[in-house]
Amino acid sequence: MSCGKKFVPPIISYLDLFKRCPKDQVKHLKAMHNKHREYLKRVEKLPPRLPEIKWEDYKDNVREEDLCIVCEFEDRYRSLDASIPFPLDPYSEKIDCMKKEYKNEVHYFNKASEAAIQVIEKEKKRIADMVDFEDMTLEEFRDNWPDKAIDPIKKPTFWPHTPEDQGLHPPETKPKLKKQKSKK
């Protein structure tokens, strides 16, 4: 490992993952978990810095005209230790943004749900305070549910009280057949 940084493995709660994982995918999750542990073991074995090279041995064993190549390689190798960045994590920022968006969505959903619950509670209280249906007159029913009650004064209906029989829809018109002229 380079950059002189100690590798800190990500904190993953595999117990929570195993609880949430569908039963048919548990063996795949276990295999991934084992690979993850093996990878962490290999990374922990790596030294924090690149290994030191004895450049004098190379300089002594190389021809004079190739000495500049060894010096150039030495400079590149020393700059390599500082130039290798720690592996970038492009997903954490995206996940944090998604978390914020989902928190906002959940917040608005909770507010809307609470408002709906209050409306339902009011309706529930109104229904509980009402007279039983068995004891209710038609006028009381009309007062409580004006949209569902039959209003015989404003909208009288005829028996049978179905929409098809009330004359609300125009009768179907049959197309007129053209009379064909007979040839004589």
C-alpha cells in the first residue's frame, strides 16, 4: 500500500444484510462476504509504503551511458510513493445525495400521511357520533351523505332505480338503410 496511510476497511453490517437478504440469495451473499474478508486480509498484509530499493547497486552495475535511465527511474519511483492516490470512492457522494433526497421524500410522505390520518380520524369520529344505520331515517341519511342519497325532490327517479332506466342516456340510434332502386 502506498501514501503511508493505514487502510481502514469500510464498516459493513453483514448481520443486517443477512436479515434483509432474500433466502434464495443468501448463499451468494455469503460467498461475497468471504471474498470481502479475503480481500481485507490481503490488503492488511501490504506494507504502508513502497519497498526501498538499493539504487547504489543498480548504479554500480549499469554502464555509464545507461546511468541516466537508472536515475530517471529512481526519481519516478520516489515520486510514485507520493503520487499514488488512495483509491477514490465515487459512490459515497452519490449515496449521500440520494440519502438526502430520500429523507426529504420520506419527510413529505410522513406529512401527507399525517394529514390523511387526521382527515380519516375526523371522519371516523363523525361516523361514531352518528345514529346507527338501522335507526336512521332517509332524511338523516341524506343529511349525512348528500352525494350518496337519493334526492326525490331535486332528482326524482323511476322504478327500477338504475341509471339505465332513468332516461339519462339518449337512446341508441340505428343507422337508416338506404333504399336501393330496383331495376326494371
